[in-house]
Amino acid sequence: MRCVGDRTTQAIKNLFNYNTPQIDIACSLLNAWSQNYWHWIIDCLTRLEGIEFYHQQTGIKPQLIIDANPTSWQIDSLKLLGYQPQDWIQWNKSQMRVKKLIVSSFRRHYDKVYSVESPSASRWIRERMLSNLSDSENTELFSPKYLSLAERLEDDELLMKMLS
């Protein structure tokens, strides 16, 4: 017969299992909605500004914890923000220990009913991504092909407004 003390001892041993993967310092970019594009940008990526500030202040760069199967746009957005695969861990939701978890501020607030995104956080993402584009990629975004497409979209929106 096992007593409660044995179960407690076993639980403590499991907690400190040395076979469990361990990270010294990390920041999680996972939440219930992180597979959604909008939430990834607004709820996850905007928090990286705080992680960058922490890195500047301490000289320590936390590893980012992302989903085990990230989408291509998640990987692309991290790369555009200056992160490389060695900067993140793809977590499969198995047991893992983090010695120090850095939690950056959530970059929006609630005004009774609605959430309001931080304009400064959105600007930070925009500026950071644009600064990491090569000159050819940056120029390509403003090529006549894309500009004419944007003009057509604006005209289509105007047309749709007139028709409705």
C-alpha cells in the first residue's frame, strides 16, 4: 500500500526530472489564438518590442517559444523582424522547464467593450520589418505593378460603395 507521502515524493521527483528539456531564459509567443494571423501580429509580435528592450538592458536574448508547426507567415514574420531559427524553439507541448520566463506586456487595452491596439507597437513592427528588407525587396513593394494593383483596389472599393 502506498501512502500520500509517496505520491507527493514521486510528484516532486517528476517535477525535477532531469530528462526534461530545459531552457535557461525564454519568452512564449503562444496563446489560444496565436495560429490566427491577426492575433499573431497584434498579440504576439507586438510583445517582441518589450523583449528587445529587455535584451538591450541586460544583454540577454531570450529564446522565443513558438508552436511546433508554425505557419509559413509566422516564420516569415519572425525573419522580417530580424529573428533566425536559432532564436526560437518549436514546442510540441510536451513537458519543458524554463528557468526564467520573460513576459512582455500585452500591447492593447480594453475600453469597456472594445480592444484598442497600440499604434506605437504597430509602428514598431512596421519600421522593424521595413528595416530588415533588402533594397530590392523594399523597392519591389512600391513597384508600378503593386501601385497599379492598389489603385485598382481603391477604384473597386469606390465602385462597390457607389453600387451599394
